[in-house]
Amino acid sequence: MSAKYEAKNSSKRERKCKEKEQKKSEKSVKVGYTDKTVEEIKDRYFQVAKAVLEFRGDHEHPIVKHSFDCLKEQKRKENQMKLFSRTKDDNEEEKVLYAELKKLDQLIKKTEKEEKQLEKLVRNETIRQEAVKNTSALINLKENTKNEKPIAPEVEAQEF
């Protein structure tokens, strides 16, 4: 008799657990005559709690300082469900993609470094070519002035 009783009670317990899980997973709760989501009920609760605390003069309470955002909470729950519903394959794929991203970042940094070095070399070469031009122009100017006879400056006669 005790075995039948335990089997009967265990199946009842299992059914009750399943029912509780279903109730928890439902997104809407029957409140009065309307269906509201848990987030909407929380939002209303925090609005009322904030009003009561402000009326009492407790402006330092965390509920008063930080307001509840219904949309943010819904988005957080959606993201949480996405995270917990991920498979091992999804996680492995993410790891592979992350490794590829790191490789691409390293390649980009290496390419940028090489570009900077090339720009520096081109700039130095340009400066060197300008210096050579200026030097050759100075040499030509000196050669031209050597070939010409110096012109004596005209000196005015001064009386002593």
C-alpha cells in the first residue's frame, strides 16, 4: 500500500511542479479584469512606492533615486532568454568569430603601422630631394659669382 501511495503522491507532486513552472513561464497575470504583464505590474508598484516614499519625505531611498523602467526590463528579459537558449554550437561559433576578429584587428594594426612607416619614408625622401635641390642651387650660385668679377662699391669722396 505504501508503494502505491508513494507512486500516487509522486505523480501528484510532478503535476504540481509542472503546473507551477507553467504559471511562472506565463508572461501575463490576471489582475482584476485585465491582463497585465509582470513588468507592467512592477512598474505600477514602483510608481506607487515612489509616491508614498516622497510623500513621507524619504528622498534618499533607492526606489526614489532610481526609477523602474518597464521597457528596459522587458528588453533585459528578452536578452536573458536569448542567452540561456544558446546551444554549444552557438558558443563555439562565437568563439571562432571572436578569434577571427582578433586576427583582423591585428592585421589592421600592422597595416596601419606599415602605412605610417611608408608615409615617414616618403616625407623624408621629399625633404632630402628638396635639400639636394637647394644645395645644388647654392653651388650653382657660388660658381656663377666666382666667374664674375666683383663689382667694387662706389665710394663717394669724403672730405677730411
